[in-house]
Amino acid sequence: MGKKNALYAQSGGVTAVINASACGVIEACRQHKDKIGTLYAGQNGILGILQEQLIDTSKELTSAITALKHTPGGAFGSCRYKMKDIKDSQAEYERLIAVFRAHNIGYFFYNGGGDSADTCLKVSQISAQLGYPVQAIHIPKTIDNDLPFTDCSPGFGSVAKYVAVSTKEASLDIASMAASSTKIFVLEVMGRHAGWIAAAGGLAAEEAGDAPHIIVFPEIPFNREQFIAKVSATVKEKGYCVVVASEGASYADGGLISGSVNKDAFGHQQLGGVAPALASMVKHSLGYKYHYALADYLQRSARHIASKTDVEQAYAVGQAAVEKAIEGKGAIMITIERGTGKKYSWSLGEAPLAKVANVEKKMPRSFISKDGFGITQKARDYLQPLIAGEDYPPYKDGMPVYPRLKKILAPKKLDTDFDC
Amino acid sequence: MGKKNALYAQSGGVTAVINASACGVIEACRQHKDKIGTLYAGQNGILGILQEQLIDTSKELTSAITALKHTPGGAFGSCRYKMKDIKDSQAEYERLIAVFRAHNIGYFFYNGGGDSADTCLKVSQISAQLGYPVQAIHIPKTIDNDLPFTDCSPGFGSVAKYVAVSTKEASLDIASMAASSTKIFVLEVMGRHAGWIAAAGGLAAEEAGDAPHIIVFPEIPFNREQFIAKVSATVKEKGYCVVVASEGASYADGGLISGSVNKDAFGHQQLGGVAPALASMVKHSLGYKYHYALADYLQRSARHIASKTDVEQAYAVGQAAVEKAIEGKGAIMITIERGTGKKYSWSLGEAPLAKVANVEKKMPRSFISKDGFGITQKARDYLQPLIAGEDYPPYKDGMPVYPRLKKILAPKKLDTDFDC
């Protein structure tokens, strides 16, 4: 029967380091050519797999694969496409298995967040049911840091570093100008339901009382009066006030602080507009001149200021997925485990996908200060190692060098096309 | 009569490298202790001078002064405060001279943009009229790059690099997701009247057709139909469209694309909201899912991704101001002159303040492509050297080390306070 081929795919919102995981997968497969045949990558994630658009990674130069480690975005394309339950979407799962069978795929490496962990589990289950067993391994990735069983999720550390550094730099700016100009600066950051990213802004403060003075978490029901009182007190004491606000922050009744709400393909709300809403509250209540920034995609693509720890972990989880597959494992997610010593250390482990899928890790209340507007020492101790170290991309003529792949598609083997 | 003291002040919006200029001034003064006495710095710019709040820079450690070269924001504080005409504001100018006289100030180094060049000239004139001549030298600084007679303005190169790098990184992000998700990304950048910063976004493109696909300049009257047509054609061809938009972009009748408009102390309009306005136009006309980012203060404080060329020029103009003062010069601005060779080179020169004040350098039309939505090779040739080189700050525990100054005020010598 011979060697099986492997298939890698990226899923959901991309990060500054998801390609480092891809690099780990590809380099590990190349090191194990005796056990794994060709490694394909789904073009635009699972959508490309359904449409039998498989990129043949063996056609890519070694140097281009190495460069993935420092290139942001999703080099093979990602997608927002949630597979439904098996009973509602039998045809889709059967099509997946047909593609796997046609290309002799024995290993499936799915690189994503909570939704793709769920898909990865279903692929594992359906492949067994349909008599074509596939070792499906989930490679964790999410800037939201909300995957369970892993100490952190690759992608988060680099967003955290971007937000902490940006908060610090913008704070120095506003501190210089506050005497005669802007007194309030609000930085809006990502994080739908969990405040991990907003919490990272707190790392900008070296001493108590340093900026950011207020963090608005999705975990804490927003109280306008308390917020305005804290802004007012901070401006009186410090001369200015820096706020880091999570896009998902909401009132006690669940109403979002931001006005407009759309939904994406996963049924997730697409948010935005917390920063202008907060700034305008302050302007109306206190009259202060404000500025606000909306980092949006800049925060999750900022490879130029990636965390070295994050890059190393992203690479390692990709590599480990291949090694576990060779050991015969499947239906697992690779996890990052924190050492128990005082000095930060980490190693890799695994968790059964059946337990991972659709579980969301919330930020513990003990990470948020009593007044709900800051982070505790416990949070700092958790967050700080994740942003440690710099890992700069190479530059040419002042710009980072982010090479392109050839992305040559493997010839199709199935007779039919498939509409998603 | 002995040595005269010197006074340095920062004015207007701060930059990632204005402290490098401060470092140049302070280190040069320390090298010329035989000719220049104590160097003071106005706390919060000229406001602090009027209130006789003079920071004694001789109290700062050598290491803290060296660190200014890599620290963003305005270390001594800046202000938005435009001195009026001499006839409307005689008392203010007399107060300035009184402070200068009380502290034996013979050299005034004013670090700012067009408005502060004007103030610097007036200080020079009034000091002569009042019989207390001061050598007033203007040190150029503005992210807007709109000062005349100088090839570029310190502060611009670093914003340009931030915008170019951010545009490139966000473009890789959206390119990965466009098949099933966001198709339009708009990055809003600063630049009230001149599109220099927006133009820098164009450096993200390596080849024709690369992102950014559209740049919206304040110099080109905005035409909604042409914009929508270009977005539509780009999405059809590339699958997505990246837009860099200047905050000051407006319609042919002068109406801003952004909705709300406030005015700052200089009478300048305070803008914002071009990105959501453009994104929403696209959504309404073409139905595409969009994202937008508003870099705001992040762009001008991003010392972590500063241009090495910019840092070196910022330091050099500060140093040169002191050297010109020692040569007996005044009422000048230090300029940066570009060499005529094919390889980029620069040297320093000077321009009489009488010619500089209140002249705004616009971006030449020849820098903008015929269709008004891109930059030309001429623009690339001008811009590229200004973002060249990286100059990373030192890091500790994952964060850049941006030390604080002691900022010890010199004892007041005047009997009276002064209300600004």
C-alpha cells in the first residue's frame, strides 16, 4: 500500500505566525520522506480541499519554505467556512473523504482555532465511518487565545506584543501633548468574547499608575458612570488618560458599546466602533479632546514586531503535529504546556480533540483588577513571557522581505466539481 | 558678559524621532561647554517657556540623554500653541524675552513644523527689537513632510516606513482571506493637506498591480464613481482591494470625505473618519465585506519600526543647529539636502526663516499616477531612501526600553506668573 500523502490547511483569521506553523509542518514532512509522501496544502483552507485545489508543497524552494517562518498572513490562503454537523452536511464530508482518497491522503493537519478543531474532529470521525481512516491533527492558532488545554495559542503572543508596544508608544505621544492638546487616547483591539488581547495592553505599564490607565474588557459589564469617573480622576492626576478597549466590550444587558453589528459566515458578530463610542462619551461628559486608533488587521499581521517566543512555539506545534502523526496518533490537538518553575519554560503536549472542540477558554477573573479596569500581577506573570524576545524579518531597501510561493496546484483526479 | 545659556523646545505633534533631535542638541551643547552655558528645555514647549518652567538638561544622566535617540514622543513635552502676530500678542513676546533675559538665554532652538518656524522667526525679530538679541534656530520636524527648502522633514521617514510596512503586512492578511471573507481593507493615515504619508503606503507594492491598489490623496479631488469603479475592477482581477486613504481627502467642492470636523488651537481642522466612510461606500455600492484600520498616533510614535535614515537625520539637524549657533548664525532653519548622485546621499544646509515661515510644500502632481490613485516611479525614487534602514530600540522582557528623564526645573527668577 506504500506511503500515505499528507494535507495541511489554514483556517480562520490569519496571524503573524501561522506561516511559521506551516514551515514547521513542511520542514518536518521533508525530514520524514521515508514515512510521508507528498505534502499538499489546501488552497484557501478547507474550501480549496472541497474544490480539489491542492497546492503541491514539494514544488516550493527550500529557501521559500524557510522564509515562511518570518512571513505574516496565510501563505496558502485561509477561509472563514464552518463545516456544519455531519447530518446537515453529509455531502460535504463525503466530498472531503473523496478528495483524501483520490490523493492518497493519510494525514490531515488543520491549523486554526476552535471552529477548525471541531471540523478536524469531524473529519477524523467521518473518515473512520466511511472506511477511509485519516489521522487528523489540529495545530492550534488563534490570536484570541481562547483554545482550551493549551497554555497559550500561537498567534496570541505576537498580537499581545504589538498591542503592548503600541500602547506604550502612543502613551508617550499623548503624554507629551496633553498639557495643551489631546487628553484621551483610546486604542481599540480585537477579542470577541475574551479580553486576552486587551489585557496585553496592560504590559505597557511599568509602574502602578502608568498608562494604560483603563482597560475595557468584554468580561466586565461596562458601566458608563464608573468609566467616566475613572477617566476624570486619571486626567486630574496624570493630565491625560490612555484606554485600551476590546471590540467585544458590552453593557450588563449584553448590548455592545459599539453601535453597528454584522455577522460573519460562522455566525460570529463582526464588531467595531468601541473606540469612537468611548471617546465620544468622554467628549460629551468631560469635554476633553480625544484621539483614537483602530488597529484592526495591523495587529494580527504585524510580523515586524512578532514575539520570538510566539514564533518558536508556532513553528514547534507544526513540527510536532507531523511527529505525532508518524507515531500513529490522530484526533488530537497539539498543546503548549508551561513549566512549573519560576523562570518561564514550555514544552509540547497533546489533548484529545473530542474534549477541545467548541470549548472556549475565558480569561480568569483573577487576571482582572478589582475595579474591572486593569490587570493583576497574576495576569502580568502569565502574559509577559509570551511577548518575550524579538524575531525580526530580513529587510531590503527599508522593507521586510516577504517572498511569495509558487503555489502550483496538483492535477485534479476527481471527475466532479463541488459547489460550496 | 560670559557664556550665554541655550534653550530648546519641542513644538506641535510629536514624532518617533523628535527626541533624536533633542539628543543631537544636548550632546552638541555638552561638547561645546566652552561656548554654551546651561542648556534648558521648555516644559511642554513654548507654553513652559512663557510660564518660566525650564527643565535643566544638565541634571540628566549621559545614558538618559543617549537613550533619547531611541525614545518616541516628546521627552520634554510639546504643545499645540500658536503665537499670534506680534501686534496682537505683544505681551506674550515681551514675556518670552523677559524669560530669556532672566536666564541669560542667547540661543533658542525650536524643534517643530511650519507654525513653529514662524514663531522662531518672530522670536528672532522681537528679540532684536527689544534690545536682547537671541540666535533663534529652527530644527525641522514634521511627519507631514510639508516644510519647504528641505528635501524631507525628520519624522516623516519613520511614519512612511510604518505605513509602508503596515500596508504590506495587512495586504498579506487580506489576500489570505479574500476568497471567503473580507474583500476591502482601508488604512486611514495622517496628512492634513499633503499626501506624503499616504503616498508612502505605495512603497508596499513591489510590482505593478500589488497592494495597495488605491491611494486616496488630499491633492486629488475625490470622485466616488471612479473610486467605486476602481475597487470593483480590482476585486474582479485580484480578488481583493487594499486602499490607503489620507485623512484630509476631500471632494472637488472642498467637502471632506470624512464626516465630522473639529478645529484645534492652530485653527487646523481635526479630521478622522475617511476609512469608515470609504468602506461604507463600497459596502453600499458593491456589497463587499470590509475592514478598516485607523493608525492615528500609532503611526507617528512607532519608534520600534523607525527608519534608520530618519533617526540619523533627526539627530544631525539637532547637532547642526548648535554648531550653526556657535558660528554666530540665527533666524535660519536647518535643512536636509539630497545629493545629486544615483545612490542616495544627504548633507545639511540652512534656509533663512523669513523664507520658510508659513510656506507649505505640496506633493508634486508628477508623484501621483495619471488616474490619481497611485504613485509614480518618481515618487518611489524620492520616498524609498527615506525609509531605508532599521534602528531598533533595546528591549527588556519583550518591551522596548524607553527611559524617563528627571526633568528638574530651574529655579524661577521672575516675580510674575503668566497666563497663556
